[in-house]
Amino acid sequence: MHEVGIMQSALDAIRQQAVNHNATRVSRIVLRIGTLAGVDQEALRFAYEALTPGSLADGAVLEIETVPARAYCASCRTEFGAGRGFIFECPQCHAFSGEIRAGRELGIARLEFP
């Protein structure tokens, strides 16, 4: 379960941001995760619950914003919703594209300190 490592890295970054803002606690954590990022959100929430007790994030609200996958067709210059995979068919001109414009995000979108 690589979500534990992902959450540990996020908590390390959050700790550093708290130091930078002279905060001793965080009240809300908002993560942005793309549908193509390969992260199981339930496993990530489980890791969060396991890693936060006693930390500055203990009791903080965790929100996850899901970023849908979007691909781009260079043939007709259309951006379109994409499913899983590496090659996507444009719904306009039916050309194939491997250019992903969104959906791989994995990061901290916002933090709130009391």
C-alpha cells in the first residue's frame, strides 16, 4: 500500500508549512488527486487516520478533490474527458491521442491553520 508513503510525505510537507507559518496545528487539509494518479482514496484516508494521532494534523479535516482525466486532440484541438489507459480516442474526430492534460495531479491544494 503505497498510500502510507504518500500520506507520510504529505504530512512532512504539511509540517514544514506549519513551521513556515508559525502554526502548531492544522485544521483542514485539502488534497488534489487525479483519477490517473494511481492512488486509492480509501487507502489514503486509512493511512491518514493511522498517521495523524499525536501529530499537528490530529483532528484536522481531510478533504480530497478529485481531478478528472482530460486528454487533448492535436488534430482538431479539442480537450475531452478521458478514461483509464494511455491512448484515447477523440470524441470529435476519432483521432487517437496520448496527450493527457489533467488527471495525474497529486498534491496539497490548501491548508488551513487555526
